[in-house]
Amino acid sequence: MADGDKRQARRIPEATVARLPLYLRSLVEVADEGMSTISSERLAEMSGVNAAKVRKDLSYLGSYGTRGVGYDVEYLLFQMSRELGLTHDWHVVIAGIGNLGHALANYAGFRERGFPIAALVDADPRVIGSVVNGITVRHIDELPDIAADQQISIGIIATPAGAAQGVADQLIAAGVSSILNFAPTVLTVPPDVSLRKVDLAVELQILSFYQQRKTAAQRVAQITAPTGATVAPPPPAAS
Amino acid sequence: MADGDKRQARRIPEATVARLPLYLRSLVEVADEGMSTISSERLAEMSGVNAAKVRKDLSYLGSYGTRGVGYDVEYLLFQMSRELGLTHDWHVVIAGIGNLGHALANYAGFRERGFPIAALVDADPRVIGSVVNGITVRHIDELPDIAADQQISIGIIATPAGAAQGVADQLIAAGVSSILNFAPTVLTVPPDVSLRKVDLAVELQILSFYQQRKTAAQRVAQITAPTGATVAPPPPAAS
DNA sequence: CGACCCTTGTGAGCGTGTGAACAAGCGGCG
DNA sequence: CGCCGCTTGTTCACACGCTCACAAGGGTCG
């Protein structure tokens, strides 16, 4: 109970966690340029957020800044990496080697940022055995063995929607407790498993919503402004 | 003033907008199964959200449900599609035909969901002229012509980080006002341009953070549980 | 050594998002 | 024709996140 967990127990808001990687990227950039300190204002500008938000976010990590000066880039970089768990690599397995899985397997950014791809799995016998980016695709049923050999921490699901839940279950059974889901479907996982999703079509639909609003507003403006005529919105395809 | 904008003026919260596509997907699924009505509870379960939230979200679109019965699937589907601007296709251009751009160009889900890929552009002469998924890659400087020919509404940036801002500027200059950015960098765009981003490495880093916390908690449990020895949390990295 | 400048860290106010609870209202059944 | 069960639509309270504003405090220069 009365444990001295002062350092770790600091609960970091989810919204802040999602921004830490942005700061990290900016810091790396700044470090490469040789700057040794950085102000919250500059860091905010580079990361595309508000300066006050930056300061508050960083304050959750601890008081690593110096008033009147700013933050020591190297030190902050170290602390943030530690907090994000980036002091060592996390091995990744990609499940589903179709178009997207293929591209992800070839994406160099993962390894560069500390997420080397340790294994590729699929269920389709036509794909199994093929080599992508130097890694041989194995059958998904071998996951337990693979997870035992390598220390797999994160699973990426790039299968069709129908197969995703089954694959997730297999990943979890093999001990993977962090999953990034690209399949356009809702996955249900135990509460101790972290799940994030990236749905490309959903992103486009959200953009579509706002685009729709924008063009609708334009039409209204065009109709009301010049004539003031009765508002009978002409069908969209009048271009 | 006294225009009949009651229908459109309802301001829909951003969080709700982001969920509408999920509902839409569930509705399509339900419609395929032949169900004609659906309750908020079932829709919630399928979409992985809270039932009260579903009802509130749908209420922003209007009162399209029937008490005691539920929502008419077809009708709700229509209203939601209309609201999301999915009654017609939106043409998409993909900029940057590397690994990821290639995969995106081949992804059938875009066309299926009403986002046909109208053009592919790149700056690398070695890529220009090649045909991906039936579409010839053209030079990015031709964007104005391409945008004039096709009605391009949405641009997807799949270039390296360094090129992204320049590409975004070109897209915007060509009249594209909705952008989905896959490049790991912060883009600055005019306020009338919608911008969403998908950063794969960031997603993994967020997962890494929580994974880190989980394993750290496990270590603490292992230390405290068996012996009950004095809790002197071994400093993570003996600073 | 003291005054001043600069930037951090944080407290308060505000808006948005969430979840529970409940009245309103529709359909079916006796 | 009236009652009853079911589901919506909405209200309320609360939690969370964001922004502003400012005191606290380190560094620097005269």
C-alpha cells in the first residue's frame, strides 16, 4: 500500500500520451540541428500544438525544464524515451500479408523508430513461405512458437475484416497484449489488452463529411448572395 | 434569414462525426442480414460504443427512430449517407507512390466505399509512367490539369516526411481542400482545408507507452508479492 | 550583489464529451 | 379502446481536456 510509487503513479492523461510521440519527433529534429535547449513555444510550433499545452504535458513527466531558459533537449529526449518505453526495441508481428501488410513489412520507419518487424504471418498457403523484406511468412497457427522464440510485444492486424477477430484472439492467446488494427471492424479484447485502430475508409468518410458541409455552404452563399431568389437548391452535379 | 436551414444548421460535435462512419458500417452489415429495424443497444454493441451515446449521436441527425421499436435501418442508412456526403463518389488523388502509396492505390476498399482513386502522382521520374491498379502515375506538377479534368476532392499524402509540406501546398493550390496525411510530419494548411493524419509510428509508440506501464506494473507486483520485502523500487536505470 | 528579463509550472474558468437515469411516446395485446 | 411493455430522445451531473493568465524562480548583466 504505502509504496513509494510517486514517480510512476503520475497518471498521464490519454490525450497527453497521444501527443508525446509528436514532441519526441520534434525533439529528435531539434537535436539533429544541434540545439541544446528549446522553449515550450518553439516546441509547440514544431509539433503543431499550443504552448501552454506543451508545458502542461511535459509537466506530467516531471519538472525537467529550467525557467528563463527552456528544456534541455538531450535530457528531455531521454526522459521522454524512457516514459514511452523506447529505451529498448519492441518486436512486432504483422498478421495478414496482403497489399497493406506487404507495405507495412517494407516500411523502414518501423525499425528506425525502434519497432523491428520480427515475424510475418498469414493464413493463406499461397503466401506462406514467401519472403518479404528478408522475412519469411509463416502460418498463423505457428504464432505460439514464434512468440516464444522472439519476444513479440505488439501485433499488427492487416487482414480482411472477416478474419480480424480470429487473428486477434490468436495473437492474444500467444501472449501479445498490444494490438494495432487496420481491419475495418470492431474488435473485442480483454481489458488488459491495449487496442488501437486505424481505419482508412473511416478517415476518408470524416473528411467527406466536412467537405460536404463546405460545398453545401458554398452553394447556399452562391444562391443567396447574387439574386436573393427563392431558395431551391439545385442538385449538386450542376458544375 | 428565414431560410429553411433547420436541417443543416444543427452543429454536430466532432466526436460524433468520428463515430458516424462506425454506425454506418454496422448499419450496412445489418441491412445485408435483412434486418429492417435495429435498436440503439444492438447498434451500440456492434459499433463498440455505449447505447446512450448512440442515441445521442443519432439525435443530432434528427429524430429518425421510433420509440418502442428502434431505428428503420434503410431510412437511417439513407439519412446518414446523406449527412456524411456519401450520396455520390468523391475522387481521390494519391501523392507519393512508394510502398505505402502503392498499397493504398491497390486497396479495393476505397472504391467500394465511394472513394474511387482518380489519379496517382509522384515526383520521382523512375515511378512516373508506371501503371498501378490500372492507373498511370503522372508527375505531381500536372496536378492543376488533373484536378481540372477530374473533380478531385480529397488528396492522400504518402510521401516521405521531407516532401509532405510541399506536396500539400501543391494539392491545395490545385483546389484540393481535404487532405489525409500519412507522412510523419506536421503540416500547416489554411483554415478552410480539412486535414487528418495517420501516423503509424506514433500509433506504435502510444501502444509502447501502455505496454511499458503494464510490464512495469508486473515487475512491481512480482517484487512486492512474494516476499513483502522493503519496497525500494529499483530505479529503472540507476540514474 | 541586486535588479531585470525570460520561461516554466500551475491554478482557475470554460467548453466539450460521457454516462446514467427517466419521461415521452409508439405498437401490440387483451 | 385502454393498458402495458419497450425503446427513444433528452436532461442532468460529472469528468476530462483546453486555454488563459500569472506567480515562481533561474540566469544574466550592470
